[in-house]
Amino acid sequence: MGRIKVTQLRSKVANIPSQRETLRTLGLKRIGDVVVKEDRPEIRGMIYAVRHLVKVEEVK
């Protein structure tokens, strides 16, 4: 499986609690944080839930 880089671009403050919890589960705490995760369906689902707050790139 590949890897993906997830960057938080927007604040989690004005969002619903489940979206805030999803960001925390991904390992993102503040704007500009970057995490590299395995490209799995579970991770893709979490990213989809907060897609308006993050940017996703494929890591080679």
C-alpha cells in the first residue's frame, strides 16, 4: 500500500465535535501540522469526513 501526507489547513474550532475528534485521531492538532499515514480505507474515510479542513498528497 502507498502512503499519503495529510496537512491541516483550516481550524477545527467552528466544527462539530466528531470532526474535531477525527482530526485528533489522524494526529493533527493545529494548522500546519503534517502527518504521513498508510493509504488504507479507514484513513481515507477519516480524511473524507474532514476534507474541507485538510490537504492530501501522495508520498512516493
